Amino acid sequence: MLTEKHIGYLTTRNGWATPEKMTRLYDLATEVSTDKRPCVVELGVFAGRSLFPMALAFRDAERGMVYGVETWDNITPLEGENSKENDEWWGKVNMEFIKTEFFKSVNFLGLGNYIEAIKVKTYDAAIRFDDGSISIVHQD
């Protein structure tokens, strides 16, 4: 169960997932935890605020893996057409700090057996997964 203690901790992490979204993601991962090989892929991890509830569900079920795809760089978020404000924000954020925060939280929450970080662009991650092997794809 995603507890108030979990939500309290996660809301102190960088990111945008609301407690309602965290609870919904936990519930979705719980639903697929009975799959033969439960697998979640999150595209865009940042500090993990939406990824951790799904990994917590797999930890509770004692099965499943969450793959977090993130570059943790300041260049990738600037690709494509974005607003000036968006580019300014992403250009200034300390991504090394965000990445460190993510891995500290993985350890703090005891999720090392349920999370694998993949440091590539999202379109490079697809070749790592067999057709039909993913239970949930979360584009964050």
C-alpha cells in the first residue's frame, strides 16, 4: 500500500506528480504485478517522483521491474520547439543534483531490486525491450 509516509517523502522530492497521481500509478502497477513478468517503462524520470510509486507496488508484490529512461542532461530537454521559459528553466536546472537525488531515494526506499535506470534518450530505449514485454509505459 502506498502510505501517507511514502507520499509525504515523495512530495519532498523534485518533480510534479501529485499525491493523487502517485496513488493512481501505484494502483496501476499493483494491477499488472500479477503479469508473468511485470515491467514498467517510464520515459522521463527526473528525480523519480512518479516512478517510485510503481516500484513500491512491485516491491510490495515482490516481483516486477521498473525501467526509468532519463538522460539527466541539460541538452535533451531543449530539443524540439519549446517556449523560451521552458528552455531557460531546463537550461539552468542542476541535473547532476537531480540524478543524485534520484539514486539516494532509490536507496532510501529500498528499491534497488525493482528499478533499473537507463541513461539514454527515450527513442533509443525502445530497442532494449522485446515486443509485448512491457506492462505499462508511462510518458512523464
